[in-house]
Amino acid sequence: MLTGLILLGCGSRKAQNSDASGENEIMPPDMHTSQIALDFWGTYKGILPCADCEGIETTIELKSDETWEMKTVYLGKSDKVFLNSGHYHWNDDGRSIHLHGLENGSSNFFVGENQLIQLDLEGNRIEGDLAEKYILKKVGQD
């Protein structure tokens, strides 16, 4: 009886599709998320926009143990390198990550094919003329 209830509960969350015979077949969930489909570990670089400098030269390394390291330099202000690190987790959508321990700026990034796209403070893609400037490209690709 318990097994039947467990199966009944699980079955209610699966998508169903009617085939030619009128029978319902169980359709698997779409598993094409960045977390599952992409080889995302590695180093990403780019220059992010800055309100009071020429740009923020940014390097982020995502590691397989779910930790990250970031180096930033505020161009036109100083040659000082700022280092941050912490751990990351995947957001519920499986397409973006949250960098724990990052205190300045947005800590959410959309993970795309060989790129990280910084999201706004609410976790949305940045739009408009500067949208392309929030992309970090993966380096060291063969």
C-alpha cells in the first residue's frame, strides 16, 4: 500500500502525452540545463562595466568541488588586484549559479556555452546597450 502511494505521488508530477492508441505515456522531464549539459568548470575572463572607472577586469574560476575564485582589477583607478573566493550553488532553474561570499555587485551568473553572464541584483539578464558587456568568456579552450 505504501509503495502504491509513493508511486501515485511521483506519477502526478510527470508530464503525460497521449499516443496514437489513446494511451497515456510518461514523458521524461527536459534535462537540458546548464548544470547537466555543459562542461562549465574552468576560468572565465572579461571586462565588466564600472560606474567610476574604465571597467572591471574580472577573472572567475569555477572548480568541480563547487568553489570559486575571483580576481578583479579596477582599470584606470589602480593596479591593485582584489581576490575573493567562496562556494557556489546552482539556482533552481539549473541554468544559473549563485556565488556565496561575493559581497560587492551581483553574485548571480547565467552559465552558457563557454560563457558566464552576470545577472542583475534580482537575478535577471541585463538588457539594453550594455548587455554584451556583462559576459565573461571561458579561456583555455582547445
